[in-house]
Amino acid sequence: MKIIALNGSPRRNGNTATLLHKALEGAAAAGAETECVDLYTLDYKGCVSCFSCKRKDREHGHCAIKDDLAPVLEKVREADAVIFGSPIYFMNLTSGMQAFLERFFFSQTIYSQEIPSVLGKKMPSAFVYTMNVTEQKAEEYHLKNSLLFYEMAASKILGIVPRRLFAYNTVQFSDYSKYESSMFSEAEQKTYRQEHWPEDLQQAYELGQALIKGAKD
């Protein structure tokens, strides 16, 4: 049983990465083999609309671009479960995660009403989102609705509705005095983290366990 996590944050040890590793810890405790890929360490780009993945004279489901992402896409196809993790930049996934999803999701679909996915199996998945806004602000910005398309795509292509984890009001800097950040209160941000971060980590751990249980069922 293999689960792979995709870290769509440029920070390899930031909030998103920490939650992903905690989720993988839970998955490992449930008996899974785990791997985390830091997307921003790779040299790749998004879909170039070459349609090679949809040609009738080729096997479907494989992206034709040969770059650092190519072997990762194959690893995800072969996995039993997958976690997509991204901080929210300008109310959206990072460009690195969007480019990954373009390549992965588009290559797993063909223009057929009868065949919504060429993956060939059902795969449990989850989206882990981190952001420096409060839950109230996220609701005001309709953030969950704006991210829903990615989850709908995952549901169609992977065959199972993805789970989701939101971590709000995260701490961005170790020292706020070094940056122009007057709209935030360092004390309030860090107090919130002390109160809520352990809960976020526990939810991530349980998420990893749940995905492996779903993959075994």
C-alpha cells in the first residue's frame, strides 16, 4: 500500500509540508509506504495542450512532456492514495500545484462521456490547504467555493470524493518585525497557533490513516 503527498509550497519545512508529513505519519502507522514530493524542487511547467495523452494511436493516461515532473506523475498513477497540499496564495492554489494538477488531471481524461477517467482504478485523495486568513475571512471570500473545482476534478478522475483539511490563520514569519506586516498581530497569530496547531496536526494524522483505510476497503 503506497501513499504519496505532493507539497505545493516553496517551503520544504513550512506549514503545508509539516501537515503533509504528519498525514504520512498517520498513513505509515496504518501500514502504508509513504513518500512526499516537494514540487518546487523540480523543474517543470504546466500542460502545453499538445493532446498527446488523448491520441487514439497511443496509450492514454501518460503526459508526453519529459521533465522533472514526468516520473512523479507515474508515481502518482501507481499509488494507492494521494494528498495534494498547498498554501493559499491570492485566494488560490500555488502556481506550482496548479501546474501539477493540469498535467495530472488532464492526462487522465479523454474527451469521452462514457470514460470519465483513464486512470483505471479508484484512488482515495485529500486536499490540505494552509492560509494566513481566519476561517471567518475565508468564508467572506468564498474560498471553499473557489477551490471546489479542483476537488470536483479529483472526484471525477480518481472516482472518490476527496477529503479536505483547512488550516487557518497560520504563522508566516518567525519574526514579524523584519517584514511589513502591520495588518497582522504577531501576538495574536502566535497565540492562535499555540491553541489550534496541535488540533490541525492531529487532523492531518487522522486524515492519513483514513486514506489508507479507504484504500484498503
